[in-house]
Amino acid sequence: MMPLGIASYNVRIAESDADLERVSEVLLELRNTFTRETLIAQIKQQSAAGYRVAYVEADGEVLCVAGFVVGTKLAWGKHLYVDDLVTAERHRSKGAGARMISWLKAYARQLGCNQLHLDSGVQRFAAHKFYLREGFKIGSHHFSITDLRAAEAEEAR
């Protein structure tokens, strides 16, 4: 596929099982611990709590996918938080990611959000350069305990 102008990239919100099937291939590039079936099941479960999936497409092909939630926190007020953002590897650096970020900013403003947030794995240097180019700032360090049962066992020793 020849690169298209960014304006020709359409952004849609996944509304149906068929949409989830379409976006799953790209989303699996980021979340590869899932199978297509378990990924779609997880998206449906998270959707009950407000998780949405948007995607960029051109010529009938999904180029970029973002999963996000709108929430309110004391620290941020009403905000849009991007949980998952991935451009299909073969379509990177062609404007699809920039189109998605532009859409997310506009959608957040439309919903009355004043902030847009995301986290990115420390090893994802190319993604960090992209986010900085798109106007994101590094505002904090994200700390986590990824296995609370193991942490509890360690504390008990």
C-alpha cells in the first residue's frame, strides 16, 4: 500500500465483534501474550468499565489501534487515558500514529477532558521519541508491583 496523506486516514471506534476482529491483528503486535480469542474477550470485559477501542484505517486496512478510558482523578481531573496504542509495524512512520494522537486529543476535548495520558514501557525508545514529537511530556515515573502474591510471600519471609 502506498503511503496516503494523513487526512485520508479515517478514525473509527470499534462497535461490533467484526470491528474487534479487524483490530485484533494489530493490537496483538503490542499485546502478544493473548490469542485473538482471549484478546477480544478481555476487550469485551474491559468495555463494561468504559474501555473503548479506536482505530485508523485506510483502503480498508487497519493501520493503528488505541484502547482508552475516560476517567476522573484528583490529580488530573477529567482525562482520557490511553491503555494501548500500536501502529502496525509495516505502517509505522507513515502518519497513522500521528493521526490517532490528533484524533484522541480532539475526542478528549469533545468529552470535556483537559488532559491526555499514557504510559510506555521503558524499553520502547522509538515510541518515546514519537510521543515527545506529538507534544507529550514526561510527567512522572510509573511504579508498579506486578505480582502481589509474590510480593506478599517475599514480605512474609
